[in-house]
Amino acid sequence: MAENIKVPTMAEYMAEGKKPEVLFWVGCSGSFDDRAKKITKAFVRLLNRANVDFAVLGTEESCTGDPAKRAGNEFLYQMQAAGNIEVLNGYEIKKIVTTCPHCFNIMKNEYPGLGGNYEVMHHTTFLKSLLEEGRLTVEGGKFKGKRITFHDPCYLGRGNGIYEAPRDLLRKLEVELVEMKRCKKDAMCCGAGGAQMFKEPEPGKEDVNVARTEQAIEVKPEVIAAGCPFCNTMMTDGVKAKNREDNIAVMDIAEMIATAEDL
Amino acid sequence: MQILAQIVFILALAIGIGIFVRNIRRMIRNIKLGREIDRTDNPGARWRKMAKIALGQYKMVRRPVSGIVHVIVYIGFIIINIEVLEIIIDGIFGTHRIFAFAGEPYRYLIGAFEILALLVLLGVIIFWIRRNVMNIYRFRAREITSWPKNDANYILYFEMVLMTLFLVMNAADYQLQLNLAPHYAMTSGEIAGAFPVSSFLLPLLDGFSNSTLIIIERTAWWLHILGILFFLNYLYYSKHLHILLAFPNVYYSKIRPKAEFDNIDAVTKEVQLMMDPDTDPFAAPAEPEGEAEGEPAKFGASDIFDLNTVQLLNSYTCTECGRCTDQCPANNTGKLLSPRKIMMDTRDRLEEVGENINKNGKFVDDGKQLLDDYIQREEIWACTTCQMCVEACPVGIDPMSIIVEMRRYLMMEQSAGPADLNNALSNIENNGAPWPYNQMDRLNWATEN
């Protein structure tokens, strides 16, 4: 599929003496992980469709330091943060959107104390605002009437109190939204947080992602909707572990909207 | 005789309250062993949170069964304590039901106390059944054995006995009033109080002489008030301190988003120094401000001295209800980590240090610390920092913050992170991503298919 997506960089904008409306912070997962790259591209297609004037940092972007901070390596986190803040402030960035709740949280809550003050939005909130402004339209299409459950990312939901934006988007898709027993404030972690993504789990009777996937399977969804590239990986692995990959898909909400709109 | 009783009562009261005050002062001294943390900002939001969560029991009722029963016991406990005020005044001055002159309102009040006492009794029985008969995981987890298990049951037995004594006391009192016994019966001929519950106990007292009834009434009265004084002092040694500490604990709890971790200022200074091109690399290190001479402050925490005062207050407040552990993804999947155990260990170590200070006048190194001697590294590394424990706690405890402090110690003081995690962090350091990809390839996704 030779698709044509426009991904301007901040350096290009700077060269033209222009400033974008919003910076799209892609994140490590969105840049390098094959599964997450699809989410990144789907979101870019939506931004293109809505004529959002955005740019990415491209090769000037670097890890926010989230895994380092949650793992306890404050030095490494603050080194990463200092570098990123220097770049962001250098471009006079005011508004950031990201598809990763971990990047979202750290830049929204923890960068201000280090001199990085931006309006930071998770892509579900941003997409919702595009809909409200009438810049993007979403119709049920392919997902109309399908049973969908939403897995709340810890760093978006419990961590920052955002529960409704992703659900509002799903409602726009006219899906049959079913909630897991543990949802919203009580949602169970996918098992990736706190830098667990990058280490083997401690000994136990089950992996967290499998336990969480079992909870999702209980409500018999056709799609497990996610809003975080790490949750996406964990839930996808969980679905595979339960041999259900033939009838349960794990998709980011941005991908669902892009698919529904045939983008 | 009457004077003697009054003197004994005043002595008992003084001793009971005296020991309580001593224990509370020790507790405050122990809490102050922690690092200072400023949680005095935004008092409006803090008072509101306290009203909602501590006073209003907002989080308790998120689990309806235990929540509603708890609310009944809580309301009963608080309101029945108004009666304790009268008992204390009667005890000091040798009076009988001093507030009875209020007439009708007094009757309503005593009647309400009786109904509440019965409800508390039933509530406590339900709690006992939940804890001992039903198979509820959080009451049977591995950290709830020996003392923690017994402690919980002792409190329940205690409340059962106190409520029974209260009702027996009222029944005997009522019968004495009906018998027009001197000192008990009011001169007006009215009945002091109303006894909707204890009047059902009257058949049990049938045929007893006034002197026997007085013995029953006095025995129940004395055991009840002495029991309350004992309970007051039992608090410090038990998980039941939450009845007092829930309020300050919620007040001083974090009001920022749960996913926001604090930035370590000392690290910020180091990083600024490293990134400043004007720094003289040969300059003698400046004396860090506000630190004890010689020894620089530790990064993270390996013992209670490295935790902040709010975290130590948290440990005294913990009721060991286990709602945190019950929803912890690591614990749910059989890992060693239990957020409740983190709090219990912190308190146990803090008490050990406190005892050490009581004995030696100041802390004498005992060769132990919170990390390793109480909390295992395997527990620390199993946390997903999902904040479920923080969300679940009905009294605003933050077990996750202690876990994070210990990770900071292990990472920055000991370089003792798990090897696979260290690889990811090296990658971040070297190429700006947790995986070994080149930073220059970061935009490849935009052009590849």
C-alpha cells in the first residue's frame, strides 16, 4: 500500500519561518515498534483528513524518560527531560498531542517542574475536540453495532482522570460499548507500566497481561479498544496466549476511526 | 464509698489519658524521623478531600457490603461517644445521668444510642463472619497471620463486649428507675432516658433485688468506661489508629494527579550543572545546602529515615483492610508484592526504630533497614506503578510512593536494577529509546510502508 501521508517536521517549519498548530509527539513505541507505527500512521491520516497543521520532531525527538523515572533512575529521566525541554522550548512549542499516555503524563505533569510548560493532550482528547469543532466527522461504518470493550490505560485513566474522551469516540463509532468488571478507576493494569515492559516479570502464577485479557474476554468483545501502544502490545500478546487472535482484535481508537473512515 | 469511687474514677481517667498522650507523642516523634515534605498547599482542596473521604467515607462505600456496614459502625461509634461524655461527668461528680434534666431530647438521644449500639453489635458480628467464616482473600493473605489476624479479631470482640455492657448497664438502670431506687429514679417521677433495645433485656433481670441490680449496673458501667480507656490505649499498638489518623492522613495526601511523581530537586541541580557550558569542571564542589555536614542526602529510600513524614503517617494510618492488595495487578497474579505489606513493614520498622530510641535515648544503629530486612527487592520490582493501590485506599495512603523511593535507592545508590531493565535504560541513555535503534531512524516510519 503506497499510501501518501504528510509528516512535516519542526525543522522544516522553522526553515519556512512558520509554526504549527500542534506538535505531534510520536514517542519511542510509535516510532520504532512495528505494531505501534500503525497507530502513529492512522493518527497522522486523521490529522491530515482534519487539515490539522501539525509537525513532528522526527530525529530530534528522544525518549521522554518515563521508563527511567518509573524504574527509579531519576538522573537518566532528568537528563532526557532536560534535552527534550531544550528542543521543545527552542521551537517555542505551546501545544503537544501524543498517542502514548506515558509521554502524555510525564510531559503534562512532570516536565513543568523542570521548565517545560506545554498544553499536552492525549490523542483521544484531541480527536474528540476535532469532532466537536466539526473538523473531523466520524460515522459508525465498519464498527457499527460491534461489541467493543475499552481497556483504560493507567496513566490516562486513573493517573490523569481521563475516562470519557476515548469512550465518547467509541460511541461516535456507534459500537456496542461493553465495560469490563474492572474499568475506569478500578481498571486493571495491562502489566506494562512502571518499566515492566522492559523486564521479565517476577515469579508468580500468571502474567498480568493474560489476567487482564481474560477479564476482557469475559465480556465477549469483537475488538478490545486501547489508547496506549504498550497496552496494545500487552493485550495483543494476551489474546494470542488465549488463542483468540482469530476472533478478537486489539486496536487503538485512532486506528478504529481511520478504518471506519476508510483512511 | 461514693467519694472513693469518684477518686478511683478520676485516677483511672488520668492514667488512661496520660498513657494515651505519651504514646501519641512517641508516634509524632517517630513520624518526624522522616524527611520533611510540604503538603500545606491548597488547604481548600485538602479540607474538601478530607470531608469527602475521611468524614464522608466516600471510598468505603465503593465496596457496598463492607462499606455500608462500616458506615453504621462508624456512625455508631462517633455518636455513642457523646454518651461517654455523660459517663465521664457522672463518674467525676458521682451524679446519675446528669443530662437527664433535658427531658424529651435526652430520651431521644439515649434511645438513638441504644438502637445504634444494637446496629454496631450486628455490624461487628458481620465483620467477624466475613473475616473468619467467609473465604475472603484479603483477610487470608500471607501477611494477615499471627498478630495482624488476632489484632483484627480482638478489636471486634472488644466492640462486641463494649456494646453488650452498654446495653446491660442501661437495662439495669432502667429496672432500678422503675423500682424507684434512690439515686436512680428522678425526683420528678419521669424516666431518665428511653430504652428501646435494653428494655428487651428486662425479663433477664426479673426478680433481682435493687442491691443486685445496682451491682450489675455498676459493674457494667465500670467495665464499659474502663474498657473504653483500655481501647484508647490499645489503638497505638493496633491497626485501629485509623479512627484518629484517617483525618490528617487524608488531609496530607497527594492532591495532584496520581500518575505524577515528584522530581528530585537535588538531581535537577546536578543535571543543570552538567548541562551548563559555563560550569568550571575543576571547581571544588560547593557545600550542598540544608544537608547534614559531610554526608550528602541519600537518593531514594532504604530505611524509614529516608521516607517522608507523610509516608510514615501513612504507615500508622493503615488499617490493613487489604483493598490495595486485593486490586494490585502484581498480587492478583501471584507475585510477592502486596501494597498492604509495604505499609505494615514500614510501620513495623518504624516501631522498631522508635523502641530503639525509647531504650537508648537516640537511635543506635541496629544493623537493620527497611529494605531487605523487611521489604524484599522482588516485591519492589514487581510493581507496575498503576496507582491502583492509591486509588483503592479508603484513607488516602500511597504505598506506591514508598516502592518508587526504594527503586530510586536501588537504581541510583546501588546500581542494583534488574539486568534486562538496565539494558533498556542504557539504550535510552545511548540512543534515546528503550530499544537499540538509532535516533537517526526515528522518522523512518513516515516513509516506510
